Amino acid sequence: MRVGFAGLGLMGSRIARRLSLSGAELLLWDRTASRAREVASGIPGSVAAADLGELGAADVVFVMVRDSPATLSVVSGLPAGRRTVVNLGTILPQDSLRIRSIVESGGGRFVDAPVVGSTPAAEEGRLVVLASGERRDVEGVMPLLSLIGRTIYAGPIPSGTHAKLAANLILAGMTEVLAEALEFSDSVGLDRRVLADVLGASPYHNAYFDLKLGPMMRGEFPAQFPLELMHKDLRYILAVAQEAGAFVPLTALAEQLYGEAERRGCSREDVAAISKFIGSGCGTPGASDVNKPPDRGA
């Protein structure tokens, strides 16, 4: 079997390494050719594709790129053929449907399978895969998906993307309220270690808070899930919510906050850097201004 992989960024490169455990020959492509060569050099049995068309030799092609336009561009650039295309990124639901039409019109099958989790989970094969599509098509790629993490079958396309957007709605809120709790504690003179002890002993203790509290307390934010991508997902959530008639007022406010943090210089840092914005970092003028809706013209 030959497996193609398009998009070798923070997540894609790690997922590709997990897929190499299948023993399949990997054909790796990235729009930055040097990155594809670098990743391929570290994965035995893999080959860097000089152009996207070379992935046409694969039986299964995984796509993990930034957003809807990039995903549409990659899929449209693949040669027609009787292969399965698996999207792992977060895109708009209507684009999931468009991609299915593109793939099926060329004789292929499409599985929309956005993943939940960041770089540590990708390295260790602990992602949650939210697969949607025809059951037989999902089952056909399950041996590969099992190397990435746990797969949940969400239903027909675009159910997987709907599930991913709902999950990231929760994630954005959890990250932001944790940042606010630290800012509140600092402002009233409460030792941050006391807050950490309270969180650890409380009913709402969870693994995500454990993952993000440390970086927030240290003020160090190497990207596991870049803040700019969270902001992109929040824009997608609001667009889908508006079309569906869903009332999501806290998500609308979160989109403003993450957007302002991105504009003020936190875009490439981890999503936990929202705490730097809340705490008067990212070039913000001060905590007193954070308690007001951000000025989108700033």
C-alpha cells in the first residue's frame, strides 16, 4: 500500500510519522518543498513528492492543511483516481461537502476526519478522530486511523466537521476562562499556586487545564495549537452558527478576544497565550481595557 500525505506542519509531520508504523510507503508533500524533504529524511521508507500530482500514485491520501481554501486547493490538485482521500483538518462544513463532490466525481471516496488534540497527542497516537462519511469508507481506512488515535464515527458528511467545531467551541472557552482566573487571582493578590491547588482538588479538574495551566503560569507559549488557528476556527463556528440559527453569545465574544490577541502579536504562539493578552501582554494597554469589548479597529 502507498499512503500520501499533504501538509507537513506542526500536526501533519507528527501524524505522518505515526502512519509510517503501518509499513506502507509514504509519499510526502508540502507546499514548502524543503519541509517535505526534511520530514521524509526522518521517516524510513518515505519519499518527498516534488509536486502534488505524485500523490496520485497513493491508495489513500491524507490532507492536513491550514484551512478551507488550502484544503480545497490541495484536493483539487490531486489527480482523479479510485483512491480514498481523508481530510484531517478543520474546515467549513459546506467545503467538506464540496470536497466530497470533487473526490467522488473523480472516482474516489472521501472521509472527513478532523482530529481533536495537539502536538503531544499527535506524537503519541492519542488524537481523537471525528470521522464522517460512508461507514464502509471509514472502515476501509481504520487500520491507518488507529495509528493516529481513537476514532469516533460522527455520521454522514459533514458531521465530523460539525463535531470538531463544537469541540473547539468548548476548548476556546476553557482556555479563556482559565486565563481570566489567573488574571483575577493576580489582581486580588492570590498566589497562583493556591489557584492551581484548588483546580487540582476540585470537581472540575481536567487534563486540559493541567496541560495549559503550567505554560500560563510560566508565561511560556511554544505552539502546540497556534492561537491564530483557534481564531480561524471561531470564525468558522460563528459562520455556521449564524446559518443554523444557533445563539452562541460567549463564542462571539471569544472570537473578538482571540482576534485581538492575534492582531496584537500572539498569533504564532500557543492558544494558551490568550492569558498573555488577558494579562496585558501581546501589546495590550492594560487589564482595565480588557474588561471592555476589544476595539476591532485597534
